[in-house]
Amino acid sequence: MKVVALVSGGKDSCYAMMQCINYGHEIVALANLMPADDSIDELDSFMYQTVGHQIVVSYAKCMGLPLFRRRLQGSTRHHELSYKMTPGDEVEDMFLLLNEVKRQIPNIRGVSSGAIASDYQRLRVESVCSRLGLVSLSYLWKQDQSLLFHEMITNGIVAILVKVAAIGLHPAKHLGKELAEVKSHLHHLNGLYGSNVCGEGGEYETLTLDCPLFKFARIVLDDFQVILHSPDSIAPVGVLHPLAYHLESKGLSIDSGDSNINNGISLDGNGIYEIEGDCSLHAEQSQISKSLSVMIEKTTYHLQMSKTDRGDTFSICCWLQDLHRSSTGLQSDLEVVLSHLESQLKECGFTWEDVLYIHLYIADMNEFAVANETYVSFITQEKCRFGVPSRSTVELPLLQAGLGKAYVEVLVSRDKTKKVLHVQSISRWAPSCIGPYSQATLHNGILHMAGQLGLDPPTMTLCEGGIISELEQALLNSEAIADCFRCSISSSAISFVVYCSMQTVSLNRAEVQDQWEVFLEKLKKLHSAKRSVSEVFNPNLLFVLVPQLPRRALVEIKPTLFIMEDDNTGSEKSDVCIQDQEHATPQSYWGFQEDPWHDSCFQKCIVLENLCAIMLSITSENIADICNDSLVSGHSLSQGQTEKVAKFCIYLIDKILTENLFSWKNTMYLRVYFQTGSLVQMEMLSLVFSQAFQDFAEINLKFKTGPDPIFNLVPVLGSGRSATSMDAVLTCELLAQKPPC
């Protein structure tokens, strides 16, 4: 990928360029933002380093690359963490700068930046890249700062301190010192005061004078002046103002074939291109969603919907019943489904910004690009002020089940308290989410994590070595995301859904089963070495066999975690919440009686009497016990048998909920995975479960039915508790949470 590198002169932006090259990218241009007044060293900006800008101009000759520069006109006008295009903001200067670079060098595809820990900076770079259709590359993001500092020195970054602003750093003593000279002192300050070794807390700034990318010359600082900004006795602030410097040649001529300084661009004699323009006048057009009425008129098949009844957080599911195969394609089907969901959200007083999580099911993974293009025409960052939803995308046998080519389930919240982790930059941390879907969403203590593939984060390619390598990398990626919320999948997970592609053979799946606990135990040890673990949950584990996964991956992991938050429901509140149910006892509905074999059907994870996760899998053997009737191999269930199975599932889920002081009205979602083309058909299953819930409402007065089913039927190739035998005829997955008291 051809890349333009944002350079401030600091060590981070230079080392980020080195990492870009290390991962196979090509730096073809540099871009820098500087003060409007050359005599000013530092601007009051959280976004840009400007100390040493007088020397950055030499980077063009040192590297033999064109340098695009722009004088900053804007200021900080948009103060929220997530950036929204704001005329006159200093971020619009970056937009104009990179927009001109892209115009001059049309084959540029990526932007390199040196962000390590600042969400403020990263999100603004990502916003600009998204608007320009460029990929953000942040290979230093979330890396261990001590290790990173060591790598920089070891790999030839020669940088000096040009600003200090922290306890233990003194302008007269430390300005002008090289990184290697202050390394031990910075580590000492980290131990004493928790200072950031790489200066991510604003402790210091640097200026790179030489590095391996400076092929043609190094910078020699001949003279400088120390300017004291604040004489504070504890943490004085001072900057280095360069007075004189020169370039020392490395023997290569700037006119040699190794130089790309002109690159077909109209530059001055030093390889500099200065960009002008008013950042307060820039505006962009936003896309307008297609209206539901127009879309519905184009289809001749039936829309179906389900919705759970929990008032504050619930799921809505929408699909197309298409028994006669009248679908005109994935794009039109998905447009209809998303339009209908958008309409339903509006009727309930919601918008896309209220959505926490989206399951996107499609009939053909070869059309993933089409699905994504349609998806982003409805769900955008502009529509989601509090962060875009997390998402999982898998291929399902929708056509075999008599459905259209698109099926979407959304989890919606009435309050605005969600916390979204959305990193669009490619880095060494975890796989990027370049589009309007995030890595994870935290809401009411539940961390809903996007489906994770075995992608190598810096290259965004699948790991080689088969399903076990992919599984381990997917778990590592999940752990990296969990670590951002100060938790681990090895201790905080309440459930895992593991999607396996039908490309995997049974022998490979057996390896998955064997290695699963081994990998989690490794992660548990790594996590406990970093921070104490107060409680370890026993998560539910469900394996689901599907036709295809994104990028033709063999496995995808979808973890759900529970995280203790300061404002989470405490034990005293829990006692109040369960007061009305503390004397409730499970009822025996439809003649079902407690039996020891029932325990083999389900998994449950109960957390602090506040959260209940249930997995209930029904195999052919279980059906024989439920119906007191042996099944004929190869034959579908009769309607009577299907009715008994549906009622048994409701009975057993109700029993688990009641025993643990939960009720059906606490249900956030209820999915029923079923094998297509085997013992049950979707149409019959839908009718039978709907009728069973209606019958249940008549005998359990606390349970209420609404106009739409509370369950989502999900057609799959197989499901079960074991990777080796995903032979459940159907599996129910339920998540319930009591509302705050």
C-alpha cells in the first residue's frame, strides 16, 4: 500500500513509518502541520506537536520524499472525544492537507500516524481518513511503552527532547538530550510517579535528528535556546528553540534513483509543497437513506419480525420469508430488511445510535462486499453519536430455510450509557474495524464483542497453519479488546459462541475442542500477571456450524463478557430487585417433571443475581426422551413432536429462570438455532413456538405475549456444546438481565 506519513518531527511518527515499511507498505510522501507564525514554537493544541517545526522542513531532503505542509488556521472547536466535522476546527486543516496529497498522488491508499495511547488523536485521524477513503495505519497503537521505547533506540531512532513538562524533568538539564541518555531516568520517573515512558501523558516531546529512513542526510543541531514557559518548582515547562542546524550527508545524492522527492509533483527546490485553503469553509454531502415505502413496493415477499419484551434493552429481528425464491438479490433484500428495522426503531422512539449490537446474516459470503456497501448506506458514524454498534457477520443457509438473502438482528438500548471501542486504524494491537462497526460495546456491565477472526492485526490477513492457529489468534484478538476494558475473556466471559466453517473437517474440530481450554488457561495466567482477578465465571460454550465465514476463515469467536463497573448494580440493589420473586418456585407445565437427564441439556451462567445466560441444546436422543417415542432416522419431526419439544424448551428455560429469581420480562434476546434440512422445518417451528408461548401465557399469568414473537429462529448447519458433535436439532440461547432498581 502506498502511504503518506503524518510527521510532527517526533520519535513516534518516525518509528511508525519504520513499522509501515516493516509490514510491506511504501512511504511515498510526508505531511506536516505547522504554526502560521514561524517564530512560534508551540501551539495550544491537543492534536499536533509543533515544537521543532523549523527543522521538520529538512525531512524532505533527509528521506528523499516530497513534504506537504500546511499552516494551521483552525483551533479546537469540537471538544468531544469522537470527532464530527466542524468548520474552523484544527482537524479540518489535516483534512485539507491530506486531501491535497491525495489529489497530487492519487494512488495513495493509507495514512501513517504515531498515536500510541491517545484516543483523542487517533479518532480524529480516523475520521479524516474515513472521509477521504484512506486507511489509517497506527502500528504503535496500544503497544507497551517501555518495550516501544527500547525498540526505538535499538532500531536506530536518534531523537532529542525538545519539550519537558513533568515532575523530574528540568528544561535546563534535559532539553537537547538524546533518548538513550535519558532512558534510565524516564524509567525511574515511571517507577516513582507513574510517568509515561514514551511521554504519552504530555511529559515530554522529541525531535528526530536521524533514523534508518533518513537515507540521504542526518540533521545536526548546532545551536539552540531554552525557553522557559512555566518556572514551576515541581514540574517546570520548557521548550527547545533551534537557532542553527545543518544537514550532514550520508553519501547518497538526493538526485540518485533512490529519491522520490519530486514524484511528478510541482514542488519548490527543497521538495516542499505548501498547501493553502480556508478550513472554515469546508463542507460535505451526507447520504440520504432510501425510504421504506419505495423499497417495500419493489418486493413481493413477506417481511417477518420478532421482538423481545424487555422495556429498556431488547432485540428486534427482521428477515424475509421467501418460500418461492422471488428474491432479486442480496442488495435489495438487505435494503428492505434494514429499511424495515429503521422504521421499527423510529416507531419505538429509537434511531441507529441506540443500537448496541448487530448480527448480520447473509446467504452468500461471496457477496460480503455488497452487503457491507448496503450496510454502510444505512448505518453511519454520523447517525451514531455515541459510537457505532458492534457487529458479527456470518453466512447462514437462509435459502434452504425458505428465507430471503438477508437476515438482521439488532440489540437496542433505551438509555445512552453505552461505551464503544471503535479503532479503525490498522495496528499491532487487534484487527481494525474500518467501517461503521466497532470492536466492542459495553452497556450495563455487559461487553458485547464483535465476532473475532484469526486475523494477524498488522497485516489484516488470516494466520497460516489451519484452524488451531486461527483459533489461538482469534482468542488473542478477543483478549486484546477485553484488556482495553481492564478484564480478560478467561475470567469475565459469560458465554462464547464459536462459529465453525463447514470447510473444517471433524478431525480439525476435535483439535479445537482439545485446545480451547489450553488457550484460555494461558490467557488467564497472562492476565493475572498484570492485574488481580476477583472472580472467574464459568461461561457457556456453544459451537455453531455455518456454510462460510468472512475472508473464508475457518473459525470465528463471539464472546460476551460481564464487567464490574463502579455504577453497576450492587448486592443491596439486587436484594431489592428480587424481593417480589424470592418465594417463587418452578412450576411443572404441560406435565413435564424434573429429571436428572435434563441437566445434560443446558448450560447456565448466573452473575451476581443480576445476569442470566442460558444455552439449551436438544439432540435427537433428547427428543426421544421428551416425546417418549423413538425417532425414525431420516424422517422429520411430526407437528405433535415439534410441539412437545417447543414446550419442553419453554418449561426448562422457565425453570432455570425461576430457580435463579429471574423472569421472562428480563429477557434481552432469545435465539433458537435449528438445523436446516433435518428434523424440523422453519415454518412449522415458527408456528409451533408461537403457539407454545401463547399457551404458556394462558397458564402462567406473569408471562405476557405481544404482537411479535419474542424468539429469533436462526437456521444453521449444526450446533451443540461440543465442536466434535454439533448435532443438536435445536439450541436456545437466552440472555436475561434485571433492570436497575
